[in-house]
Amino acid sequence: MHQLYNLRKEKVAFIIPLMMILSLVLVVKSSFFIPAISPLVIIDLLIVIPLVHYLIIRKKKKQKQSVVLILFLGFITALSVIPKEYQYILNSIQLITIPLIELTALIYIIIKVRQVVKGYKEYKSNNFDFFDVIKPICNKILPFGIGNILAAEIAMIYYALFSWKKKRLLSNEFSYHKNSTSTSVFLGFLVIVMVEAFVTHAMIQQGIQSGSVVLAILSGYSALQIIAMMRSTAKRPVVINKDKEELVLRFGILSEATISFKNLKKVVITSKDIPEKSPIKYFSPLGSATGHNMVICLNESIVFNSFYGFKRKAKYLAIFIDEKEAFQTQLLKVLA
């Protein structure tokens, strides 16, 4: 009964703001609307309605992110229905609030990351993983999966520019980048980006400057992304976590899956080609380009994270582990 009450309250928290937004739209579109009251409508959409939603869900910490969604809906609605001669108000609000929100979010992330990193250092934890730390922090700020995108962007800058210390693997951690073709694939992508950069430079020399600066920036950022992806494969090993009874599969910042020991059926060492219509899926987003030397078979399908938080589903996963025999032996011991 209590759960049913909470469910109804959650629905009301969204129904009331949506009804308020709809009523304002109907008022603005009606023949009785006076354009001069547009500022009041904007105040209702951007302040009053988000505030009403917040007051309804203020005791639920996990749902406070939805205020951002209501505010966004209000802003989009205002852009759509408010007469153009009054949209300068929205432009002014956008000019002030967006940089302020971005700066606040950045400061919040920096403070939280510093606190978490300090905590890891104090306890001398060997399991520190920057990407694992940054994801929940970003998801607290930005709801509905947008936080995963921000986390990936921050992680790329971190792994490309700051994470240069060699990671020492623990006995339950296994690398997958040393003997696989993943590094070669990333280097191939990097060469392509460099060729594009040379073409951009040639355009500048020939006086075709429109768009050349943009292309140069995109080429530089693409190179940064590739370097980060390549380096993250060395920083984020596969982990057999005996304490939590789970296997943590990783492919840099591109893929991650947590599999309970109870869901593990068997682990097979094989490098046979995988047919196109096979139920076996490559864990790496790069597919067969990175190769595989093992297949993990599960009792039930799992949904795991791919790049930018996109979801993938599989019951059989093809992976590459540098020390495949040691990995299989240790995994079979914990499953015995």
C-alpha cells in the first residue's frame, strides 16, 4: 500500500508541472493572450513550475535531478510559444545562466573528485579507478544518462594528459592490451587523424580558411580522444573481485560489464572466428578488429555499458586477456 502511494506521488510530481506547462501553452495560443504578459509566462515556466515540482519531490534525493528536466521543458516551451519580440528575455537568461551552470558543475566535479581521490590515498587503496569515481559524481549533476557523456569526456582528458604513471596489476587483475591488436587499431586511427590534419594545413596554406580552423580543432580533439582510449586500456584492467563475488570486464573507457559469479557458466579459451549471426558478441566496441582468445558463457543475458553509457546485451562475450591461462585458472577456482 505504501509503495502504491509512493508511485502515485511520483506520478503527481510530474503530472502537475506538465499540466501547468500545457495550460500556459493553451493560454498563449488563445485569442485572449496579451503579448505584454510574456515575461510573466516566462517566469512561470522557468521559476514557478520547477519550484512546484521541487516542493513535491524535495524529500526524495534521487529524484531531485528531475528538476533539471522540468526546467529544460519549460525553457523549450518558452522558446516555442513566446512571441519573437519577447524572446530577447530568454536569450538574456540563456547568456547568463548557461555559463553559470557550467561553471558550478565544473567546480562541483573538481571538489568531489578531489575528496574521493584524497579518500583513496588515505586508505592507500590499490583499486583506484578514475572513471569509476567520476561517473557517479557526474550522474548526480546531470540526469538521464547525460552524466555518462560528461564523465566520458572528462575521463578522456584525464587519461590522455594526466594519467602517465604505470599501473601495477594486482594478482586478481588482468591486462588485455599488450598482446592484442587493440593498440595497433588505435594507432591506425591516429595516423588517419594526422593525415587529416596535414590536409587541413594544406587548406590553410592555399587560403581556404573558412572551416579550416574548425577542422584543425576537430582533428586535435579526435587525436586526444584516440590517445585517451588507447591509454585507458592499460589503466583499466579486468578484475576478478572475490570479495564482491563478481567479474568486472573492461575495455578502457569504451566498455564495462559487472558479472556475478553466480551468472558465470563457463570460460572457454578459443580464437576461432565468430560467424556474423552468432550469439557470441565481442565485448570490445571495436569488434573483431581487436581479436579475442576467450569466450565467457553466462547463464542469463546481461546488459552492460558501452561508450557514453550506451547499453548492449549479450549472453556470450568474446574477450581478449593477455594471460588467458592464468585468468581461466583463477576464475575456475572461485567458481568451484
